[in-house]
Amino acid sequence: MHPSATDPPLRVLHVTQPVDGGVARVVAQLVRAQLDAGAQVTVACPDSPLTAELRAAGAEVRPWAATRSPGPALAREVRSLGRLIEEVRPELLHAHSAKAGLAGRLAVRGRIPTVFQPHAWSFEAVGGATASLALKWERFGARWTHRTVCVSEAERERGVRAGIAAHWSVVANGVDPQVFHPAAVDTVRAALLPDFGPAAPLVVCVGRLCPQKGQDVLLDAWGTVLRQVPGARLALVGDGPGREQLAASAPESVLFAGDVADPVPWYQAADLVVLPSRWEGMALAPLEAMACGRPVVLTDVDGARESLPPALAPHCLVPPGDPAALAAALTGLLRDPLLRESLGHQGRRHVLAAHDVRHTAAAAWGVYRELLDGVRTAARVAPTEYRESIHS
């Protein structure tokens, strides 16, 4: 994915809000790969642990004060982002998730090549009138989007069915198999959770504590799991607005680990990793777990089947919002250590073949180059008109 030695460095601006969870990890991975490819990379985002990580990687980070959801501050956020874009003068804007996609496209309005990556559709995250407004915006905003990048074919198809007339690319999520790798469960667990005991089966769920990730469904299923597998423990790794409500209904066998800087030891310590999401584009946590050689149980939402090798689907997929089915899948795998081991090996091989982050980064770079080649052709054909449009 490296450019020619004669190419000038590509100036890329990533804009992201949120700054945690899977979106932040995807942004960080892309930024590191693009820096390695010789690009000049700037990231606009709220101050957070992500900013320190990006600066350590060598990216320029510009503070952008923005809330996670649209609200009264949106006009100010768009204006401040517009000023930032004028200062950075990127050749290409890559906006991540709904809020950055909204503000970034309003600020630029198609004047420079604009990539929007929804990371799951905003209109699925809300209901009623808010969902209708979100969908109307996505349909309208497509006119200012040179490429909409989906992380799964299912996510793209959902956008098409919703009437979003976009120019589409599918770039599947990837993980770094050198960072996410297998380790001895007993050794890692003894260091991470010395009070758990080696014989207690451990289920781990990594994700923001919010309705999307479905931890409430998991807790509904957990009582059945405990009756079938006495002594099982559940670790919820992550934080979010749902923590207080979840903690109020959780039994003693559930550990709330909070936000962690490095989720790798939690995957490595798990007998089984679960993600009971209500919707996704393609969740990153299952790929990370499989890269660590751990079996997974997922809800059959967008991107889930595409993230698994076909042979794993019958063991690993359950309907969303179905505590009984989720409990049955968890119980069945917790009772079958040989099957868990086999599924873990198959998952690791699948990630190496299909979801290595290097493949993801190369595909994203290909999208950029395709867009910029078109822009540079336009500049050669009509240079005056092009310069006026790009800086207006």
C-alpha cells in the first residue's frame, strides 16, 4: 500500500466522535498504517486517551470539542471543524461514525474528497422521529460523500435498502494478529484475576455498556447459564451509560471491569467471549477474540456472519434479543471444552486469512487513491474551475 517514492505525501484528515470502543480502535489502526505508508495524517477529535495514543504513533491531533450525539452545540461544532479544516488543508477527509459524518460533511459540503464510514447506521440506534430524521440526513448527506465505506456487505445492503444513494465500498474490519494472539489461559487469568480460581469457567464480554451491545440481554440469560454451569463467572469489560442499571440487576458472579487500556489479556483469559449486540456494522471485539484463539458467541446482526468462517456459524450465532437462545449457546460451549478449543483454532486461522489489519489498511488506501486520481484528473482537465471549487 506504499505510494511511489515520487508521490508527494498524501494529506489525510480523520474526524472521529466517538473516541472510545471499536471506532477508536479502527481509527488508530488506520492512522498507524497510513503513517507507515508515508501519509501526513491529522486527526480531529475530542480530547481523550485516543489523542495520546495517536500522538505517540506520530499523528498530528487537533482538538475538536464535540458531543457524541447531535444537539444544540452542533452549529458551533461544525464551524469549529470548518476552521480546523481550513488550517489543515487536507487532500481527503475521512469521517468516522454518525456525529463526525454529520459535522464533517456539513463543514466541507463535498469541496474535497470525502469518505464517510458509518460504523453501523445511526438510524438503527434510535427510534421514532429521531430515527426518521437520522435517515433523512443520511439520504441527503450522500450528495456530499464521494465514498461511503461500510465494514460489511450486510451494512452496505442495509444502507441501500434504506434508500441511501451512495457510492459504496466495503472494507471489512481487521485486527493486528501480532497484538491479538493466543496465550495460556491459566497463566493470564492468574495474573489478571487471582481471586477467580483456575477451575471457574470465565465468559468475557468486551464492549461499551449501552443498549446497542445488549449486555442487558446477556444478564437476562446469565441466570440460566449459572443453573447449568455452577461457578461460571462473567466479566463485562467496558463502561458506558448503562453501567448503573446493569449493575443493579447483576448477580455476584458478574464482574464489572470498567474501561481497560488493553483488552488483550481479557480475551486471553476467557474460556468464551460473547457479544450480544442488537445491531452492528461488523463488530471488532469478536475478531479480536478469535485472533486470540478464543471461541465466540454473537448475535446474528449485520456483519456477524461475514466475520465468521461458515463452519462456526451453527455454534456461534444466536438471534438478537433472545436470552434463551443465548443461554443455550453459552451453556453448550462451556460444557464442551474440546469444541471450544477447535472453534478457537478455526477462528484464529480465519482472522489471519481474511481480517488481518494490513488487508484493511491496504483496501482503505486503495479507496483514497481511486478518489484522488479522479480529482487530479479533474484538476488537469479544468484547473481553474477545480481550484475555485476546492477552496470556495
